[in-house]
Amino acid sequence: MNNRDFSDSVKLEVIKINLEKNGGKICCEVCGDALSSIKECHFDHIYPYAKGGKSTLENCQLLCAECNLKKNDKELKDFILEEKAKSFLNGASLSEVESADCDDADIETYESSEGMTKELFDAMITAFIKKKGNISKVDFGREYNKLPSIHYVIQYYGGLNNLKKAFGIEDLSYSWNRETIKDALVSFVAENGDIAQKDMKKANKLPSIPCVLNYYPELKNFMDIKRELCGLSVPITWTRETAIEYGILFVSKHGKITQKDLKAENQLPTSKVIYRFFDSLASYQIAVGSVVTEVNDFISKEEIAKAVDDYFDGQERIIESQKVFYETFAISPSTISKRYGTFAAFCKEQGITALVSKKAKYNKREVDDIISKWVKDGNAIPQGKDLAKLGLPSRDVILRYYEDWKEPFYIYIKLYEELNRH
């Protein structure tokens, strides 16, 4: 389920509360009109989702279609006002701000209208497409785009695909089949040498991963796509069966398998994989016909230190979290625990820094407060990849509220420069 949507349990509870409040009737929370069917009910975020509001019971209200659209109109007005405030802060005079040529619907036109019209909606969409070249569902949820509510897409065009057709935007999904998918992937690899999951998007004239898997049901994931359709080598996808297959091959050459043998360079799964599929090393040894070792060839701290050196390969020893680290580290958590007692002690001895867990969600006010404090303390604009390490919202979080992740930094730098002059 999209995090923007309310769960069925929340919707049910909201309807029950509404029935109780209105004596057995379901009514709009704003105008009080009775709603006769679920089709007339709009489950609305009291504090807008695009501004950080959550899809919880406390933030849900039941509105009629008219009130919901008026509410979104008001939010659009707020967005345009905010853009004018930013222009003023950047040095433009009020007269310049008011007279600036703007392809989007300006605020006077908006205020003089009694609500959104198809003509006004089309003008705003035309301006956006002229600027960006395309439009998607996510664009309607980003404040800085100043687009009307996506409800109007349904109201005027019945859906986003129909809107795209009406505005002459090519939808590549209509041309995909098994042959065109493979041709596009092979062509991309021939030009770029490799392909990653992030490359699978329309901007690269490639289908999405779900689209490929839909036309190639025999493939299960991106690694299958990369191997079978692109002809590229990929790491082994470990299952219980492949672990046994490669284990038997290793035993036939070396006579046995011990815990320290469990690493990628031996074409064997890591300890983490073994414990997931077999519960213990002994069970795996039995399954592949190896001698069961009672002490599993004690792995020393020196061997662990070498594994750490290989893992970081001279790079800065910073990890996202314990969980992410163990997903790719060659030595099992149980071995680390036996040798060091705790993961923290292991990190301290090996000089590893685990980043503080990132906050799951920021609203716009929190983003602005954190960045303004950062600038006020005299810090320079950091590199995008370092944002989370420094305790700042990530690029993706900032881009939810700003068109460029550096924009809020520039705004507050200019603000404090002005304040310091006076």
C-alpha cells in the first residue's frame, strides 16, 4: 500500500466516528452535507501529506468531493505564495515579484476564480510539461511544483494516462514486449558497459523492473534480468539448493568445509546464508558430505581483521548500520560476538563507525529547522552523499520539499547574510 493512502482499518474507524458524531448519518466534516455512498467520501489528510502529515487516524477526516477540492485549491494558493516569498528573500522587490512573467497560473487569476476550472488546470499542466518535458503522479505531491491536486486529473481526464495522451506525452510502456525489452537492455549495456537497478527507468528509455518481470515471468529478480537478458555475470543468488550444489563441489576438491571457508572467493555462501538455510554449520556439512568439525576451525581475531581490511579495501571505515554490514560481511554475527562480546566492541577495535539511525520521516518544518541551524552555526554546504552522516536530512527527503536539494541551504545562507548586515 502507498504510504499516502489510509489503511482500511483507519477508514473504518473514521466512518464509525462520523456515524456516532452525526446520529447514524455520514456527513462531510466541513460543510455538513450528508454522504450517501462510499464513492462520495474523500478520506483527507488534515495536515497535508505533502507537508509531512501522516496517514493516521488522528490526521484523517471525511470530506465531500467539493470541500476536498476547495481544500486542495487553498494549499495550491499557499504554494504560490511561498514561491513569492522565496523570490523576495532572494533580493527581488515586491513590484518585481508581482510583475514577474510566470507560465504557471498566477495568484490574482486564481483568487478571482471561484475554484479550479479545466482551462486553468490545462494552463498549469501545459506550463509544467513545457518546463519538465514529462509529468508523473509523484509530481502532484511535491510542493515546489505548484500543481493542483491529482483529484483534478481524475475529474477532467479520468486518469494520468489519458492526460498524457491529451498533452502529447509518449508513454513508452505501450511499446514494450519481450523483443523490444531485450533489445533495449542489450543496447543500453552495449553503450554503457553495465546496468544497475537505478538505470531501469523511462528516462533511459528502459522499462521498469516490474514491467520486465511481467513479460518474462520465468525471471524472478533484477539479477536474473542482468544475467539472462543482458548477458552479464552476476553474483550467485543463494538458495538452499545452490548452497548444497556449490558445497558438494568444494568438498570434492578440498575434502571438507569449515567456517573460515565460507566466503565468496571460494564460491561458497557466507555464514549468514548458511545459518538462514541450515540453522547450523554442522547441518550444512552433513548436507554436502563434509566432515563435521566440532570447533569449526577457530577463527582468530587476526583473520577477522584481515576480513575487515578486505571488506573496506582501503576506504573509510563507515557503515550504515549493524544489519546492513552483516548482510555482506564474510564472517557471521555469532563469531564476532564470541570474539569481541558486542558489536560495539568489535567496531571500536577495528576502527569502524556505524552511522546513527536516520530519522524515518521529516516534515518540511523539521527540514527547514535543521538546515537553518546548520547554516547559522557557520557550516558550509556539504556534499550530497555526506548529508545523512552529518545528521542532516538526506537528498531524497529534501527533494520532497525543494526542487534542488541545495536550495534551502542557499536560502538560509542569504537570510543570515542579510541579518548580519543589520
